[in-house]
Amino acid sequence: MDAPNPSPIPPSPSQQLAKHAPVEGSDGFSSYLGQLTGNPFFTAGFGLAALATAARIGQKSLVQGASLLRRRMLVDIEITHRDHAYPWLLLWMTNFHRSQLAGAQQASQGGILSSLAQRINPRLHHLQVSTAQSESGSSRSAHFSFVPGHGQHILRYGSSFIFVDRQRQKSFDLSTGVPFETIRMTTLYSHRRVFERIFAEAHEMHQQLQEGKTVIYNSNGTEWKPFGEPKRKRPLQSIILERGVKERIVQDVEAFIEARTWYLDRGIPYRRGYLLYGPPGTGKSSFIQALAGHLDFNIAILNVSERGLHDDKLSHMLSRVPPRTIVLLEDIDVAFANRKKADADGYSGANVTFSGLLNALDGVASGEERIIFLTTNYVERLDEALIRPGRVDMTVRLGEATEYQIGELWDRFYAEFDGEGAGKKRFLAKVKQLGLTNTVSTAALQGLFLYNKDDPEGAIKMVQGLTAGHTRRTESHVELPGHVDVNDVK
């Protein structure tokens, strides 16, 4: 039998040290590398660092890949609250949401497939209430509309899905106190044309709401802002002026609008100025409102004597008039009256200088493509430099009611009650007898007729009350070369 193998003898400490010592002539770096890789603490730390680096690289790759994918496959558009299309877009989204609700109600009454299709369509779930009040006689009503609230929404327009993000910023406009808002719309790049159709529909809706109305603008800070609700257009035939006066002004304004190319080809500034003067209540402002409605223009009113208005701001406002808008400077004579007389608050008049007003009307930096109307009750107070040709191209006096105007006013109020004209003859005869022709304003006559609406006999009996305090005020008409006085047109 073979003898059993003896158990191995463990190496001595000197042998273990000799084993780990580098062998002379071998690669020392490989030996140290082997020791490091054989160390479990080192390999664990290196592995974690490698994993962290790989995760970071992967995260950046995903972000860059998503950004690239977004740039390649998506398109977005941003609208700020300063843009004119911002309220139009909110109006469109409101009407779109309303049509979706109406479609869902009709689909519930239809088949199963149409009902399921309506349920799949995304809807607006976060809304904001916009309340409008209106009065009709003695009744008062309120109209509620639901506009998209702040946050994120998803719309389906045709075959396109649109992601809408309406955000309100923490900062706000210092001049108005309104927070800055933006709307961002996102859809597939292949459906980018849908934005053009949406904005075209939004603009058409806005035009339909403004149809038959005149927007009144007022200065707010350094911008023109709509003042109140748009006014219903006043018919031009409701303004009763002396025979031929109204027609001559309208003809001149329409000719100016059509002559834009003529002005530009000859290097002439494309702007036109008109001065309407006369006693109060003769229809100056009313005629301008009716003229704007006839031309489908809006009106921008600027008070030259308002506080805080200075030369630079005046020039800025007149150079940034909204398109198709008539500029109205009312009571231009009071802009520089009592400039040195301070009131209780220490206010001593406007900050607009006379030279600043002249430069804003007809200076190097004055705006082009502008129709401006100036009104005053006291033309003799105006400086000749203000109403010279180039700044004021046509002067028109609107005086007290003539016999022609009185007869036309009577027909507008009582034509259906006085078919044969007998009451009109009696009224005109009494007006002549009382000496009211060319001494009473059309506003006073209209007040008389409004008090006696549907009652011609009452107007005839009460006409004598107009004699109190109605005497014709003499005026000195400023005659300047090149001016056209429409009152001379017969």
C-alpha cells in the first residue's frame, strides 16, 4: 500500500513577502495594476464612477436627442399680451370650446361612433370667466363667456393636436399694472400651416365683432389703448350741416385716401389736417364720429393739455397712430391757455410747448399716413403758425342752425307725423318770428325735439323757450392763403 501524502507545509512569512515582491526583470506596472484590480474596494469605487459617468452621458444624450427630435418634428409659436392677436386668439379658443360643447351635445343624440369620437377629443378643463354687462332701457343683463385659463390645454383642430400653454409672468407692465402673459402653441411640424388658419379665423371673428362699430382709442402711457367698448357707427345722414358742407369734407377725405401713391411719387408727406371751429353744440365732434363710421375708420383722441404729456411723448403718440384711424385733438385752443396760472395742486398747465406741438403736426419726425382733425370754439385764439397750410389744409366753420338745418332736423324727427309738411311750415315760421335762425345751436334744437319726441305740436309750443340766452356770438375768421372754407360752397 502506498503511504499517505503528507499535508502541505504553510509558507513562512519570508516566503510570502518574496512572493509579492516584484521579480527582477518583469514589468513593474503590470504588477501594480494587478494589485489594484485585485483590490475589491478599488474596483467597487471605479465601477460606481463609471456608472455615474455613463448615466450622465446618457442623460445628456437623451436631452439633446429630445431637443433635436423636437426641432425636427415639432413647431411652436408664442404670442405675447402686447400683440394685437392675443385677445383674438383667446376669443377664438372660447368659441372653439363652445362649438366643441355643442358638438358633444349633438353627438350624444346621434350614434355610438360619433359619441365615442367626441369623447376622445381633448377639451378645455381650466377656464376663466369673463363677464360683460349691458343695459337695455330699464333692464340690465350680464353675459358670461369662458376663456381658457392659465395653464396647459390640448386642442384638436381638424386632424391636428395642438398643445396650448398660457402663462402669466410675475412681472407686470408699470404703465398699466397688467401682468405680462404669453400663449405658446405647439403642434407637429408637418401641421404647421394650421397656425395660419387659426389666426385667420381669429381675425375674422374679431372683425365680425367690430363690424358696425367704431373703436375709440385713448393714450395710455406711451401706447394707444381702446377706451371702453366700441361705439355703434353713427350714420352720416344723422348729422345735419349746412347744405354742401358735409359732402365737401367727405369728398376731400376720400380723395386724400385714394391719393396715397400720388403723394409718395411726388415726395409730399402723406397727411391731411382739418380744423372745425364754431360755437359749442354745432356738431363738430359728432360729425367726426359719423365720418369715421362712414369711412370705416376708428378715432384716436388726444388731450394736449393732459398731465404728464410732453413734447417727446406727443410726437411719439402721433407717429404711432393705429392704422385706419382719425386723430382728434379737441379744444386745441385750451392747450396753452393759463399756462402760468397754477391750480390748488400746483399744476400750471400742460408740459407740451407750442413748438413741440407744431413739430409733432408737421416736423421732420412727424408721422405719415395720418388724418388729423382739430376742433375749437375760439378760432381767434389760435396762432397763425398752427393753422397754416401743411398743418391745417381745410378750415370749416360749423355755425348755428340755419333755416335749411332746422327744416332737415324737423324731418328727421317728425316726418312720419307731418306727412304734408304743415307742422314744419308753422314751426319754421315761428322760428323766424322769434329770431332763432342762425342764433340757436343744432344741439339745442335736438334737445327740444327729443323732449317732444312723437309730439310735433309740443315742439311748436315749446320753441319759444329756446330764445333765453341764445344770441349769436361774433367770430373773427382767420383767413390764410391756401385755405378752403367749406361754408363758401353753395
